[in-house]
Amino acid sequence: MEIFAVLGIPLIGGILLALFGCRRWAPELNSAASFATFAASAALTAKVISDGPMLAWNEQFFVDPFNVFLVALTAFVGFTTSLFSRPYMRIEQHHGKLSINQLRLYYSMYQLFTFTMLLALLTNNMGILWVAMEAATLTTVLLVSLYRTPASIEAAWKYFILCGVGIAQALFGTILLYFAAEKVLGADGTALLWTHLDTVKDQLEPTVLSLAFVFLLVGYGTKVGLAPLHNWLPDAHAEGPTPISAVLSGLLLNVALYAVVRSKVLVDGALGTEFAGNLMMGFGLLSVVMAAFFLSRQKDIKRLFAYSSIEHMGLMTFAFGMGGPVATFAGLLHMTVHCLTKSAIFFAVGHASQKAGTQLIDGIRGLIKTTPTVGWGLALGSLAILGMPPFGVFASEFLILTTAMHTHPWATPFLLVALGVAFAAVFSKVQPMVFGETTEQRLPHPPALIPVFVHLGLVLMLGLYIPPYLADWYRQAAALIG
């Protein structure tokens, strides 16, 4: 029942907002639907914690400690982003950037985007997982092109073409997975169910599975934003509305990585080697290094943090590629803290660029004087995402680095240099934005930034203290994956 509530609420919300999204109360309906989805996900989480993994609807849906943690995180950030988008989108409409019909499209697609991500996380069928990822691509294409400017339409087309080609590779990988599974499980409809595949993974044809994983990694890795398949990501983040940058960076990339990790579990069982892990480590390390050096060249604040997302997704992919209990625990923790921190940063960046009338870094100065809450939100968020203690990103990065030193010492210098370059690049650009001189006057009414400080407060807590039930959750998920 809880699974159907988690999926049904955003689907019904999307239909209602497609009909009534032009009304004045549409932002409130969007937030209410997002809150109801979060409440349903909390109930589902409580049930999984008390009763263990569960299957539903003829085994088409499956929940275990790994995906239920991502469901709760997705629903929570979806809710806080909907709160942020209420005043943000109204100001955009007031500035004449959006019409009533564009707002209706935004709110309906926002709910449908939430639905597609939750469907991808909850389905037990690898084919439906692919369909959900494709549907998430289509909804976000419409959201990235919302402003209908030449740059936003170009970014949406680039996103659509690159991710379309990528998702086609993932489809071929899924077909190969079915080809290998049908010989073992038969053609009675269970050959794409992950729980059935997991039980017979050691009987699957290794050569076919290794080939399938290459296609799945390239396909879903395009959605993760792994180098060299990342070109869509900076444009999509820079040209779409800021709330969409927050959910793209904080949520969609996690869901795509989830698909890769689920595939890796099957391939590891079939091959009995580190083939899948080595591929993930290679792509992850390349992404971290490449993104770090691109950061110093950015002049647009949203593109800057888009490249930061590529860097951190690379770090997570590297951690899951290493495998083992500590690295997997660190990867899951990094998923959580990156999602919370990056969405908080985009909230602050959205207000800053909206006030300054530009996304160019050189055009935003002295936030601490004109809007102190935005200035402190951006400063603390930047320090958190750069891995400064005592924030949670420091804890997860420390675990990843120490594990790499122990098991793959050759990779440690690359990671340390990349993280150092990224720190210098981001800090040097954010510092004048926050503390630089400005002649602008202080805003009479400070923007509502409760979601920013709630997110950063959670990231700070996870750096100082991980509650025992949450630590057990991560450990159970790490055991399932690794």
C-alpha cells in the first residue's frame, strides 16, 4: 500500500497540475503533493525498517534498505525544492520570464519527474527501470527548455540527444541481460526481475554479462554525468530554472548511479572478478580529475556547481567501484550529503542570481552585505561541498580516500590533486561573490532560505554524528551491494 502511495501521489499531482497549474494556488498544490509523497516515503521507510525487504504487485516492485533510503532522500529533497520554487518561480513570472502556461508546464512536469525517479527506484523489473529513466529524461527536457530562450532550447536538445543515445546503450545492455537470464530463468516473465536475477547471478553467462555491463555503464553513466559523457550536464544546469538544477544535481544523478550499482551486483556475481568495479573506478577517477580542472575555467555560477556535481558523482562511482564494506558505506554517505549540500547551494545561487539579474560570477558581489542569509548560505554550502570539516562531505571523502590508500594506492595522488584543484577553483570564485565590495543596497526583505539551512544543518549533523539507525541502514545497504 505504501509503495502505491509513494508512486500514486506525484502521478495524480502531475495530472491535477496539468489541469489547474495556471491557478494562483498551483505552487501550494505542488508543495502539498511533494509533502504527501515525503510522508508516504517516511511510512514506507518505517515499514521496511520494521519488517525487512518487501515485494509488491506480482513482484514488479521491490523495496530493500538500499533503495528505500534513496526513496526517502528523493522525496525529502523534492519537498524542500518545491518550497524553494514557490517564491522563486513567482518572481520569475513577475519579471516576465515565464507565462502562466509555462508555469503550468513547470508544476505538472515537476510532479511527473518526481514520479519517474521514484518509479526507477522502486521497480524490481530492469526493463521498467529503463522506461522510468527514459521518462525522467523526457520530463526534464521540457523543464530545461522552460524559458524558451535560444540557449535553453540548445541545452535541452543537447541533453535530449546525448542522454537519448546513452539510454539506447542502456536498452541494449538490458536486452543482453535478458538474453543471459532467459536461458536460466526461462521465458515466463521473471528474467528481468532483479530479485530473481540476484538469486541465479552465479549461473548467468559471464561473457554476455560483461558485455551487458559495458552498455549499461555507458548508458546510465551518461545520465550520471561521468566523463567523457558529461557534456549535457553543465548546459542543462545553467539554462534550466534553478529548482530544476537542484533536483537534477541532487536527485536524478543519484537515481542513474543506483541503476549502475544494481547492475554491478549482478555482474560481480556472474564473473567473480573485479571487472565491473575496475570499469567504474576508471570512469569515476577520470570524472573527478577532468571536472576539477574544468572548474577553474567557469564564468557562470550554475555551470561552476554543475562541474562540481560531475566531480562528486565521479567520486561516488569510484567508491562503489572499489567495493567492500567501508568504501560502499562511504559511497552511500556521500550520496546523501552531496544531494543535500548541492541542492542547498543551488537554492542560494538561485536567489543570488535572481537578485543580481545575472548568473555570471563577476556580476555577483558582496552578498554578505546585500542579502546576508544568501551570502552565508552560499559560503557555508561551498565550504561543505569542498569537504571542509566538520561537514558530512569531509567524513565521506575521508573514508573514500583512506580506503583508496589501503586498497588502490596508485589512485590516491590523482584524487588528492583533483580535490585540491577543485577546492582552490571554487573557493577563489565564491569568496568575492560573498565578501566582495558592492555598491548595491541591502534588500528590505530577506529571502526565505529555510530549506538551505535545514539541508546544511543535516549535512553538519552527519559530519559530527550519524544516528545509530541511519548507520545501520547504511551498513545493511552496503552489505546488499558489496
